[in-house]
Amino acid sequence: MPILKADAAACQGYASCVIAADDYFDIDDDGLVVLLSTEVPEADRERVDRAARACPAAALRLEGA
Amino acid sequence: MFDPSDVVDHVRNGMLPAHIYNDSEIFAAERDAIFSRSWVFLAHESEIPQVGDYVVRRVMENSFIVSRAGDGAVHAMFNMCLHRGMQVCRAEQGNASHFRCPYHGWSYRNDGRIVGLPFHREAYGGETGFSKRGQRLLPAPAMDTVNGMIFVSLDPEAPPLREFLGDFAFYLDYYTRQSPSGVEVLGPQRWRVKANWKIGAENFAGDMYHTPQTHASVVEIGLFREPKAEKRKDGATYWATSGGGTTYKLPPGTLEERLRYVGYPDEMVERMKGAWSAEQLDLIGRDGFMVSAASVFPNLSLVHNWPKVADSDDVLPFVSLRQWQPISENETEVLSWFLVDKEAPEEFKALSYKAYLMCFGSSGMFEQDDVENWVSLTATAAGTMARRLLLNGRMGMLPDGSTIAPALGGDEWAGPGESRIGYGEYNQRHLMNRWADLIEAGPARTAAVTVGTPGEDAAR
Ligand code: SF4
Ligand code: FES
Ligand SMILES: [Fe+2]
């Protein structure tokens, strides 16, 4: 199953990921990305991959995608 | 400086200084005193049925996003970014989980909470510089719903919506609760007319007198059975707390016969019997009155009519809701919705919509007739001669303030409020007296709201 990874240090708090897939991404009180789930079933792969690529800070990756 | 006492006293006496229909000072006073205090209609819940659905509507120039958030709750929030004031949502309607400001990219959840604030740490030093925790787009100072209709008030101290509507709620049910499921709406159509907003509100509130004249052609071509002069004056007008309207007198018959007479199929009649109180049914079945046009202060109107459709003698009823959105002292944006009972048969819905389009809406026949008058009235009200003229708005009232027609008793009119048969400008006076009260009271006092500066809130 594809695995989702986030680099909180790189995150700039744009929330592009949250807007694209708010069932996988959220933003914590410090304004940084939080992953709500790291395992991405096939059915969600394309959508979550698109959300990860939407990150302007390149802080997200979907591995094995 | 504008002195409200110049106009208020005349208005209370039933005399209307003609310039109030085209006067920038009056318009400014209306913005501050009327539209910053009153409950104003924004949208109907059926326009945003799904989570994430939203519409953008205004109270004068104040733009609000009305959205259905993830938990199903409706939010009305001021459509202005907390950062530098850009309009956050630029579409008129849609479905979105979030709104992102186009200027610097701040983003908000569809319940208004801030989500994304780019470079929060670098640009503000994080929470210490800008506390984004708990920050949200400004909610409308007051929001409430009745029969699925979403209203807001810019006055946080506004009385509850139900209290404001008061006894008008009784009449609102005829338009917006013909079954326990309520109505669904289509629209709005929007168009602008070069007319002052008050003219339409007054007309719908009680002007039965214009029907035989202004709408004569509609009767002549045989599309409308009712507005013959002698029929219209048999109707009654009523006023109840914050709204009032006109009615037609129906021919003798039972409740069922009368509802059928205006075109409701039996199954809808049955549901009305289940949805309305004994008094609401009596006004039709016992007293023989059927609601037609109505207005709620300040700028919301309703209409219920039953024109003939096709070549038969059959009539078909429709209900419409409209808002007179003030643009300037001489321009109004009209928003017009079609309303129909959710449980109505599909065939009825389709025909009723046709009937609505034929009469009202941007291409409706009644609309065309009315607007010609209102545009011309507004243009004429701009001049210096109009400043001298006090229009006579006293129809139905004698010099000592008594009325020509007696108020109907409880055995003649089952509804609340005050009602009278025949022509009279009782309702227009009620509407304009409320207007005068608020103009005189002046602007509502409101506190400033600061954003993102912890500890300074108390010092504002
Ligand atoms: S899109 Fe990238 S920068 Fe923006 S919140 Fe998500 S991870 Fe952070
Ligand atoms: S004005 Fe909205 S992000 Fe700057
Ligand atoms: Fe009219």
C-alpha cells in the first residue's frame, strides 16, 4: 500500500494539501501539516498523490505510488 | 448634516416627502440605521443542501458566505479576509471544503476557521505574532432561520428572529410551509432596476389599488382571472408585527373547494391540512381569503398567484420570494426565487414554475408593468420640485387618524394582526412608520473586532 510521508520542517502552512484532501491532511495549532493517515488504499491513491504534489513547499511524498 | 426629523414627522403623518425615493443622504441613513439593525434574508437552506455547498449574498455592500459545514450546520460569515481584506470567496455559489484568499493565500475552512497561513512562523513569529488559534472569518453578528429561510442581522443585539417576525410567521407558512417538509427554492434570478428599493417593498406590502390599472393588459389578454377591479377590492390587507400583505376573496365553498379553486391538487390540500393550524385553515375555509403579495420589513417580499396556464380555464398557483437589494438611492438589484412545496408532485412543480416565469422573474408580465412605473417615479423624485412635494400616502385614513374600513373581527378574519377589506395604504404606512422609527433612532453602536493580537482584545 502506498505510504504517505510529510516533512514538517519544510511545511510552510499553505494548506494546499488540506484543501485537496482533508481526510488525509490537517494543520495543527502551530500551522504545520499533520497526517491523519499514512496508509493510502489504492482507491485514494490518485487523489492523495495529487494533493501531495500540490504542496508548494515540496513537503509531501506518497511513496510506492 | 441630514436631519431625520425633516422626513420622519411627515412619514408618520402618512405624507411622504417625494425625495426619499431618490436621495443620497436618505440612502446613507438607510444603510446605517435600517440595514445595520434589521433582520435581512440571505438564502434558503434548500439552496445549500449538501455539506460544502455555499452561496454568496449581501446585506447592502456587506458580502457574506452562507455555507453548510462538515457537521451540517449553516454558517454565515463576512466574506473579507482577516489579513488585508480581500474578498475570500469570489464565486456566487458552489461547493468547497475550504476557501483560499487569492491575495496572499490564507485559507479558511467552510465554517470560517483559519487553516492555512503561509509562513506563519517566518512572517509573524508564529502564534506570538499572530494568534491564529480560534480565528475565523467574522460570523454574521446574528443569524437565525425560520421555515428554512436564513436571515442575518448586523446588530448583535437584534431581538430573536421569531420575535422580530412576530405574528407574520402565521402568514409566512402559507408561502413556505405547505407541508411539514417545507419548500425548495429555484433561483435566484437577479436583475437591476433603476428604481428605489422601498417602492417595490411598499407595493408588495399592500398595493391592491394598482392592480386593475397597472396590470390591466394581463387581465385583457385573459392570462389572469383575478385582478379585475371589483375582485381586488373585495380582498383584505393585513399587517402583523413586521410584515403584511394582500389577499383575494375567494368564491363561496369549503376549504377543499377553495384550495382547489386556486389550483392545488387534492394531495397537496391534504398535506396543507396536516401542516397548518385550525386558524390558518379557517382564514381560507371559513373566511374565504387567500394570500397574494406580502412584504416583511425592510426588503423581503413574497407573492402567491394563480394564473391560467395553457388554453384551458385551469389556473395554477405559484409562490415566489424576492429581495429588493439596495444598490444606490436610485438602483435596486432584484433577487427572485421560485418556491415550491418539497412534497408536491413533479408535474405540479414543473407547471408551477412555468406559471411563475410567466408572471414574475426578469421576463414576467407583472414585472414589466410594475417596473416601468417604479423607474419613472424614481427618476422624477431626484429633482428640486420633488423636494417640495409631500405625496399623499393616507389612503384609507381620515383626517383624525381613524380608518375608513373597520378592522375585521375575529369572526371574519381568523389570522393575527390587523386586517381591513378594500383599498387602503395601511400596510405601506406600517412599513414606512417602521422605517421612520429606525431612521430616527440612527446607527446602531457596534464595537470593533481585532484580529490575531492576543492581549489587546480587552483594550479595543
Ligand atoms: S501543502 Fe505543503 S506547505 Fe502547505 S500545509 Fe500542506 S505540507 Fe505544508
Ligand atoms: S488579504 Fe487575504 S491573504 Fe492577504
Ligand atoms: Fe404589480
